[in-house]
Amino acid sequence: MTVLSDKEILQHIERGEIEITPFESACLNPAGYDLRSAIELTINPGQSTLVASLEKVQLGLSVMAYLYLRSSLTREGVVGGFAVVDPGFSGQLTFNFHNLGENVVRVEKGEPIVQIVFHKLGSVADKGYAGRYQKSVGVVESKRVK
């Protein structure tokens, strides 16, 4: 599995193997893309909250991705809960943020919050993601069967 560079991400977008909507070239970085907050957000100390990406992401069967919290947020005491983005996934992504710091953390709508790092699979997946979060729009609460 290989991490895609900025050049390779653009090539995959041109070939339709990665879709990021809306795409903002300023969010493309050497080893990933910065996903932005869909909403303005205030996280009080000790508070957890869910936030959706502004972008819809769609992956082909030859690509998967990992998600990483932006370091500026971690420096303010925020930690995040993230999952793997499987080949074939399509939709907005929901993140869980928890403020472990002592100060209120404010996030503006459209502010970069999470970096998505794309990986090319060793071979094309036989089937794409078909789970409960496919075609997610906005913040999606847990759909775990209880």
C-alpha cells in the first residue's frame, strides 16, 4: 500500500478514482487533503461533539484512506475518533471531537479540521463499502446495532 502524493491525488481525481466535492486546491497538501468543517463549532472543555466534513468524498475500488486530526487542534487539547475510509465509500464523513483542554475551542465553518491521506491498494478490491454509513449526509449518529 502506497501513500498518494499531491500529484497522484490529482491524477486519481482526473481518472474518477477519487472524488472530493467541493474541491479546493488550497486544501491539497503534499501527502493528503484537508477536509473542512461543515459548520461553525464550539467545543467546551470536557465536551464531545460530532461534526461532518464540508466535502463529500467518494473512493474507487483501488483506493482507501486514513483520517488524521489537524495538529493545530491537537495543540489546543482536542482529540478525535476516526475510522478507515474503505474503497467504494461515498458521502460526507462524520468525526468525533473531544476537548481535553482547559479552554473553549472554536472552529469556523470551512476551516480545515482533518487530513485525509489516500493509499493505493496492492490490488483492486473485489467489492466496495456497502455499510450503514454509505451516502452519508451531514452528521450521522452511530448506527451500531445495540
